[in-house]
Amino acid sequence: MRKFLTSVALLVTFTLPAPFAYGALSESDLPAAPSRNIYVFDFAEVLSDETENFLHQELSLLETETSTEIAVVSTESLKGYPIEEYSIALARKWGIGDKKSDNGILVLVAPNEREIRIEVGYGLEGAVTDAHTSSIINNVVIPGFKNNDFDGGLIKAVGALDS
């Protein structure tokens, strides 16, 4: 019985409404919202110019063909916040995806903290499940990053999200 109650307590902790999940995160802790039609933001400077251009072209084409918007962001620091809170707050502040269909995806990389997260809008959760994003991170991104191949890891991640 005690084990069951612990599981319930953990479940409740992780399913709090969004305002409680990232309420302490200040707008000033996040980068300013970009203009539309820019898909790659390499604040940590881990990508080559060629990769940034390639990803921008691919993600622009994807949005044109499907209306799904994917933003790839590297950050120098999560500023002490858990990546889950930071990614949700950033996706909401920037308005990634169409507001009505909530079809945005944020691929957030924090190389200094050695963390990555793929945040998926509610409108895509049936097509891009947590299991799918976990598989992409563990089987595609992390192996590339372990070999210091941020370019290849993120190109393959976007390709896996696009399929």
C-alpha cells in the first residue's frame, strides 16, 4: 500500500497544471521571441553555418507542406531551471507552431548541462509520442553528441521528427 501511495504522489507531482510547473521562470530568463520563419537558434554555438542553413531550409519546407513548425534551439544555460520547465516556457513565449492547432515542436539542447528535450505541442501528441521522442533522443541524438557531432545528431533528429 505504501508503494502505491508513493506512486500516486509522484504522479500527482508530475501532472500539475502548467502555471505551477514553470511559474518561477521569469520572462527575462528566456531569449527574446524571434521573428517568424526562423527555425534554428544556435545560442550555444554548437552548429556549423552549413547545418544551420540546411536545417532552416528543411524546416521551412516542412512548415510550408504540413503547417508543423519545428524550432531547434541550443542554449548556453538553462539558468538553473529544469529543462522541462525551460522548454515549455520557451515554446509558449515564442509561440512555436500554429496557436489554433498547437502543432509546434521545440528541440532544445543545453550542451553545458548535457541535456536535450523535445517538446511537442498538444496538436501533435498523437503523431509524435513521448516514446518516439525518447527513442530519437536516446538512439539518434545522444550517440551523435557523444562523438561531438552536434550537426549530425540534430540533422538526424529533425529527420526522425519529419518522418
